[in-house]
Amino acid sequence: MIEGALWRRWIFYNIPLILFVFVLLFPFYWMIVTTFRPDGELYRPWNAVNYMPFWTNNPTLEHILYLFEETRFARWMFNTMFIALVSTVISLFCGVLAGYALARLNFPYAGGLGTAIFITYLVPQTLLFIPLAEIIRNFRLGDSPWALILTYPTFLIPFCTWLMMGYFKAIPKELEECARIDGASRWKAMVYIIIPVAVPGILSSGIIAFTLSWNEFIYALVFLSSPEQKTVPVGVTSELIRGDVFFWGPLMAGALLGSIPVAIVYSFFVEHYVSGLTGSVKG
Amino acid sequence: MAVTALSAAESKRLSPRLRKLEDERWLALALLTPTAVLLGLFIAYPFFEGVLLSLSNARVGHPGEFVGLKNFYKIWNDSIFHTTVWNTFWYTGVTTVFKLALGLWLAILLNRHFRGKAIIRAFILLPFIIPTVLSTFAWKWMFDPTFSVINWTLFQLGLITTRINWLGDPDLAMTSIIVINIWRGVPFFAITLLAGLQTISPELHEAAAIDGARPWQRFWHVTWPLLMPVTLVVVLFSVIQTFADFQLVYVMTGGGPANATHLFATYAYQLGIGTGLLSEGAAISLAMFPFLFVIVVVQLLYIRRVETR
């Protein structure tokens, strides 16, 4: 990149970048401040005198305590974690196998099936939630974690398959052929040679699948009804708003704590996440 | 890595089932079965059920019978549905333009070497990682009519004298929702476009610069055409997600005030789940399908044209 004098770099690069970062991160800062701000300070009108919205001198844990004592927040966290983990594992299993078949095997209709996977990749959850709710009820899965564990793979598998196809295609054919010449069966060549090479891809798909299931909302909202079965996003939405009254302190505390597991997983695997994200848009 | 070569004697001892998997067609069938079962059961079957449901008069607790296209006729004449269709296109169009422009700008800002680049890139993706519902609540609190920090800031800067009721006015509510969607989508655009930018060789820029191209010309004649394939796919994904969006509007306004900010999904939810008119809800959801279908086909054709050019 060709760059000029220092002042130009500040005007054209550094200041815009700082503004971007500020706007993108401010809502999270606001979440944190609200979590630790006592109610007395929270509900002061925006034009009150001596109002200092960006900082508090009396931090409190009352909102976090409220969350754990008055709601089933711990249970929601556990539910979300459990559902996200199990549906991720199921989707990875299916996606890795299907991705391998579509990328490396010759069989009739392979091209058509690849297109079909791509099309399901593009089906949004909001297209099917009403008939799916009926089906879940007919299968007697309503109000149980299995309603979500079995339906989340519908948007996770196409994604994992698509991403894994890209990774598998990049592995040279010779690697497999060598193993076959040495006498490995097709199955063993796949399990012991190709899949280990594709581990970075599996990690990337797994992390993105995990964040996607943690983020899912409409299925969880429609399929679950009792407070102890809910996931964090649904629990926070339905139990911390009573009629028109918003419990902003606990709401922000719930939003903050509910984001932490995803943020931790993300922080450990940033590079994998980014490579998965960029891989997912490669045609 | 494990030692995997099998001796000749060992390979003879393969069970009949494993020997069958030596045939690529059988192996492919075995590998694709779990995926086919799950997707068939929870995508193809619900789609089929959804079509049947939208052609019936089913309500909660009432199985309903076949009524033909009556539901579609009804929503065709429903003024809220008209608003919904308009809102969805407006929302999708405006946010996509802004997400692309700002995302590209941010990607260009990040496409240099500077200290702390990795950390900034990691932090920038946060709006995209954090569950949408949870971050949208933070925005809702920022847009609160009485306690809005945005109003406070504008008031302190002397830009306003009375409060702005962000979510009470239909146009302002829609604008607020659009702002939040852009906020959430820009990181995705920036990071994926950054990956595209990094595949463009700097030598091309240098060559253009030596030939006397101004920075803007270098962008327009070198960067933009080379970035086109990635841009199109990113836009395709974003358009579909935005068109079918639910969470953001559900949390911010629930479709209000007075049904002015509904998208397809929130209106389908309100009718289908809220009031129990399953068949009409299913019809509204399915009404998205032709639009999505056209968007996908047009985009895919265009992508193919750009890639084979």
C-alpha cells in the first residue's frame, strides 16, 4: 500500500478506523456499564442534571444476583450450552461425511446433490418454522431440548458440508492414492489419512456451528414453552420483560453473561473462525 | 498420524460390509445417508407440510380442511401485508447498500500492516459473534424513549431540545432497525472482503500507480473488478439473511408501532403463533419463497457470468 505523510495517514486511516471500532464496540460497553449500575442511577431521565451516563461510582452486583436468584438463568445457560454442543457434534459428523463424499467420490448425481446442499444452505429458518412446529408436536418432541438438537442441524449441516467440501477439495488426491497402494481400504484411507488432514476445517466449521446455534432464536422461541427448558436468548426475552415493564439491569446482565461463553470460544479460535467465515463465501 | 497400511492378509479379512464400501457408490451412499435423513425429515417434509398448511384453514387445535388459495387471496388484499412486503424490500435494500459500502471501507482500512491489527480484527467481529437478540437488547436500551443515551448525547451537544421517540414513530423505528442491522452486518462484510482484498497482488496496484493511476482510479479499475466474485457471494448471503430476518425486529418493535415495521417473518409469527392462525402464518412465510428463489437464481447466474468472464 502506498502511503503518504503522517497527517494523511491519520486522516484517511487512523481516525476512521478508531470511529469504526468505537461504534462497533459501544453497545457492549453500554451493556457492561448497565449491568453494574444500581437501579437508582439507571432510571434517571436523559435530561436530568448531573447525570453521568458513561460511568458509575457505585457499582453493584444486584442485577447479576437477581438473575441467578429470581430467574432460571443458570439453567438457561446449561440448556443453551448442551443444545449447542450436541447439535454441533451431530452436524459436524454429518457434514464431514457428506462433504467428503461430495468432494472426493465419483457417483451418479454427485453434482445435483452438491447443488441441493447449496440450496438448503440458503433456506432461512423463518421459512419453515410454522409447519416445523406442527411436525415437532406430532413427533412429541415439543418443549424438550431434542426439538432443537434435531432441528438446528438443518441449517448447520449444509453449512458444515459446504465448508468441508472446500477443505477436502484442497487435499491432493495423491495422498489418498498412496494409502490405497499401501493396502488401506477406502474407509480407512478416509478415516486415518484424509480426515486428520482436514482437522483445521473441522475446527472452523465446529466453532461457527457452535456460535450459530447459540445465536438461534425463532425455533427456540416457538418450540419451547416452560421456563426451565428455555435457552438464554428466549429466557431473557420472555422472563425479564413483564408486559410493558423491562427489567433493564437484569436484562443487560443476562445479555452480558449470555454472550461470554461465545466470546470465550471465539477468542480461543479467532483464526479458525475467520478462515471458516471466509471459506464459507468461497463459491 | 496413525500407521494405516494394511497387509495383504489383513485386507482379505475385511468384513463383507467393509468390502462393499470399497465401491465408491456404496461408500457415497453410506456417507450421505445421515445428512439426507435429517435434511429430508426437517427441511423437505416441513416444506411439503407448509404448502399443505397454507392451502388449508387450520388453526391451533383445529386441523382444518383444504380451501385452495383462499389464504393467499386474503393476504394479497391485506394492507398490513402490503406494508410488510414494502418494509422487507426497503430494509433489505438499504441495509445491503450500507453494509457493502461501510464493510468495504473498513476492509480497506484493515488491509495494511499496523500494530495491533490482529486484535482490532478480532474485536471488530464481535457484533457478528454475539447472539443477535442479546446485542439488540443493548440497542433497545440505548434507544429507550425516556432513558436513551443517544438522546442524552445529542442533547448535551446541543443538537436537540426535546426527546426523540426512536421506536414510537414508524419511520424512526424502521430507521433504528436498519441502523442496528447495518451495525451487525458490517463486520461480516469487512472480514470476508478483507480476505478477498488480500488475494489481490500488490504488484497490480504498483503497476497501475506507475502508469499514473490516481488512488480512486486504482480502486475502481483494479480492486473493485477483482473483488467482484467475493462481493457477489457475500451480498447473496447477506440479502437472504436480511430478507428473512426475525430476531432484530421482534426484539426492537415486535412489528409495531401499529404494525408499521413488520417483516415477512415477524408478521407470519404474529399471525401463525401469536393469534394461532396457522394456515395464514404459513402462507405468509411461504410468500417469501418466490422472492428468495428469484434473488438466488439471479445472483447465481450473475456470479457464474462474472466468474467465467
